[in-house]
Amino acid sequence: MSCLFGFDVGTKVIGVAVGNRLTGTARALAALPVRDGVPDWQALDQLRREWQPDTLVVGLPLDNEGKEQPMTRTARRFAETIGERYGMTAVFTDERMSSQEAARRFAAGRAAGTRKRSDAKSIDAEAAAVILESYLLQA
């Protein structure tokens, strides 16, 4: 298999992206809600059944000096939980600047007329794609 999932873990939304090792590309897939610290497992399970990824890549939020911060623990817990749920080991990649890059891409799409203001909710999924692209470049 060559399909990977990338995750941008937040406290209110988890961005999900799908990538392909053969092409080295990734694309935004979904921005799923998190309620009371629990992701929308039903939606994640459906995406997993549909895409059947062989690798789970979770963005690891670090501060500007590369040190862990409170959100790092949240991402680590998510990786552990999703790994156990799917019987896979989740891997981490540094996600610094992924949200800024996703916002830049969104703004460029708005300027080009390919994105609407209502698409802003998908920025978390775009950040997951940036995370996955970063991982694919390193792999």
C-alpha cells in the first residue's frame, strides 16, 4: 500500500489529509469536529475504511525552539489512541509553520478565485496536507 493519512490535531477540529508515497503528494480530505476532547470517530472510521491507509502521520506541535508545549501532549494522546484503535503505529512529524502555510495557500486560492470564504473551515485539513507533504519529503 502507498496511502497515508496525515492529521493536524486541535482541540476543536482535527484536519485529515490523504497522501500517496508513489507520487509524494497529499491533499486535504476533511476537517472533523472534536467534542469534549473526543474526535468524531465515526467519521474517522469511515475515512479509514474508504482509503485504507497503511501509515498514520500526526503533526507534532512544537514551539519555535523545538520544545514541547501543552498541545504536544494532546497530539501524542491522539496518536496513541488512533494507533490502538486501528492496530497501527502512528508516526510524528514536526508541524511548525503548517498552519501558516495552510493559511497562505488558502489566501492564494482566494486571490485566484478558486476558494471561497466559506472554505475557510477546511484550513485544518489543508494544514494536515502540509504536515503530510513535509513527512513525505523526509521519507
